[in-house]
Amino acid sequence: MYQDYRVIDADGHVLEPPDLWERYIDPEFRHQAPKGFGVMSMDVLGHRMPDVPGGLADVAPDYTTGPSARYGFAARQGFNPASQVEALDIEGIDIAVLYPSRGLYAASVDAIPPRLAGAICRAYNRWLADFCRYAPTRLYGAGMVTMHDPDTAVKEAVYAVEQLGMKAIFIRPNPVNGRTIDHQDFDALYGEIERLGVPLATHEGAGVHLNQFGRDRYDKLFKLHMVCHAVENMGGCLDLIVGGVLERHPALRCVFLESGAGWAPWWLERMDEHFEGYFGPREAPYLRMKPSEYFKRQCFISTEVDERGTKYVVDAFGDDCLVLGSDYPHGDGKFPNAIKEFVAVDTLSEAVKRKTLWDNPARLYGISTQVAS
């Protein structure tokens, strides 16, 4: 708890050990297991990621001085579960729903064999379940599935939720092998997630060997990260709504993570304009509502901790769709002051802040509002 605010971090991250996949993957695939190196980098069948044409440093940061020193206590413990809980206590966070770091890249290659992609997801989900068992009322996982093979994704979603207790199913918003996320091949997956009663979460990460916005023109991480995190989720939102996924699956909850929230009002207004004008009747006649109405009905979005423009999201959609992600322990996160900075934002009301920190993420992830801090 921070002051008198109960807090759910809707987008925290683990920092996986570099040998996770070598230890947790099924024996059949061990010789092809992704290998970690550097800070959060991966080698997947010879594809090194994150991969930015201008190059990235492969060495771990100095956790004793400079900006990374704030994570030194966790680095000394190998970013283990105990350090994760310690970080929650430092921030004043009651509960965190955890997403990957290295895992953002582990299956992010178009050419990866589908069965291997499935095995990579299974290994990560096993490891994450073990990680969360350290503090089962405070650490919850989001299960990862592959979009390389829809049938494998369906099976993994069921396993992750029913056997491992995951609170969400996570995908990247990028196209995989030419299929955008609204492709009807994925309808069985979305139907299963809908049946399981957990949300579909989209989360981007810069520098993958997939079709990624900005990768064709930018050779530095600054520009690529700026573009892909926001625009890939904008594209994912467009796909899920205009592609008819939310029309076909009206009980499916979706959340767009780590892309800021300020784009949503403008993007949905533009989507509505296209729908009501020339394009809607010709290309999306199956939609029975305006795109913004699907967003209001089924979508959540995470705000940055110091994002003053989030008030426009409230103006456009009300205050039921906002959640907060700390982005711990990444370099652009605001630890140890993430919650402090959010509470200090003067463009949001007290009621909106409380809903964003607890009520909305509890509803999104199906977390009991009676959970004690």
C-alpha cells in the first residue's frame, strides 16, 4: 500500500535468468533453446535480439553507480522472487501482474519452427509459475502464447490459465508470418481466452525479427522504441476492433500495455470517422457499433506514471479503462518513485487515481478486491 492507496501494478516485469530456456524447455528442444546474454538480450537460433541496426550494448549495466544503481539490490539477488517482493514493498505496491523481459524476444522470429515456438512459451510459463509461487498472493503471471501456430496457442492458453493460474494471456501485437492479430486463424484462441475469463494483453518490445513498425527506417533504439511501443499497440487496437475480433468475441477483455494512454482518444476518434464515412460500409459492414464503443465495452489501457494527458482518456471513455504499469525493472521505469509520481499527477481526480491503482486492474485481471496488502 502507498499511503492509503491500494495498488495493483498492471504491468510489472520479471528479469529472467539467461539460462531459463535451457533449464525449463522440454528435452526434445533443448539443443534449440534460446540463450540469454547481456541485460535482457536473447539469441534465438542465431538471431540476436533486441536487434537495432545501429547496435546495442551487450554488457550488463553497472548496478553500483549511475541510473541502474537503483536496481542494485535486485541485481545482487539475481532478480529473484525475493527481490521482486522487496521492490513491491519499496514502491508501496500490493500486487503485481508480471510480464517478460527476455521473453519479449524469445519467440519473436518469423522463421522459428512453430513447435519450437510453442515449447519456448511452455518453458517460460513453467518458470514464471515457479517464480510467482514465492508470494502467491502478491505475484501473478501473464502467460505467453505463440502466434506461429494457432492450435498450439489455444492449448498453451488453457494450460497457462487452468494448470498454472495465470491471470492473463500475453501476445505481441506484431504480425507473425504475414498474419495480423485479427486473422481469423486466431479466432479459436480468442474464443478460448474469452471462455477462460482472463484478458488478452498486448505488449511490444523493440528490435525483433518480426514485421515491426519503424524497423524499416530507424537504426537507433531511441527512435525505434518511440515508434514501435506506441504504434504497434495502435495497430493492435485497430486490428482487434476493425478486424472484428471484439465483435465476434463480445466478452473478451483486452489491455494495451506500455504504449502510453494518450493516443487512445485521438486514435478512436479517427477510427470512428473512418467507420462512419467512406470506409466502414465498404470494408467493415460487420461492425454493429462505432469503434470507440467497442473500446469502451471491452478495452483497458495502461498509463505511464507521469502522463499528464491521461485526463483526455477519461474525458473520452470514462474512468473504467485505465490501469497503471510500473515497468519495473526496466531502464525507462520510474522505480522507486513510480507510484509517488502517479499520485502526484495533478490532471487526474482522486477518484480516478484510486480506480486506476486498484479497482480497474482488479476487474481486468479478476483479482479479488478483498485481497489484503
